[in-house]
Amino acid sequence: MLTPPAGLKVLVATRPVDFRKGADGLAALAKETLGQDPLSGVAFVFRAKRADRVKILVWDGSGLVLYWKRLENGAFKWPPVVDGVMRMNAAQLAALLSGMDWTRMHAPRAPKPKEIV
């Protein structure tokens, strides 16, 4: 499984894409549709219409890497689109790629400090 690094910037295409596209076609979409440089190190996430497949395009410093995943049972749970933008951080992306419900992910609550008397 792919584990994204903690500080990875993630950009998600809000509309489903044609999954016949390869790395070059998705890089062109990142540049033309999202207005971003595909060689910037940002992870570009593209989804299929049925929400059961995902492609991620990222520049690793020496070339474009294309990661493709299909869930065998069910569909990915995608974040809502708010004001034309879908926001996702690296931890949410890792949960999504694991097939987990990322909406149930939360930081554990820190215990209250004990009072010193």
C-alpha cells in the first residue's frame, strides 16, 4: 500500500475523469484544469465516475509516478465539494487508499493536565 508522507499537498479533481488517461493525459489535466504544475511534487488525485477507482499522479523528483487502485467491494468515500473545492490532507488520503471511512478519522483527545496543588 502507498503511504503518503505527512506534509504532502493533495489536490483532488472534483469531477470524475476518463480512466483511460495515463500519466501524460492526467498531467495535462493537472496543468490545464487545475492550473498546477504536475512536476511540483503535489499529489493529484483523480476519481472515476462510479467512485470505486482512483488514480494519483505525483512527481517524485525523477519522474511522474501513477498510482491506480480499484476497490473490489464498495466505493471510496469522498470528501464533499465545497465552493468547487474538495479538500483532503495526507492522512485522509492514506485512509481513503486503505478503503477506510476517512470521515471517522479524528485526532485522539489529549488528557486534561492534572492540577498541581
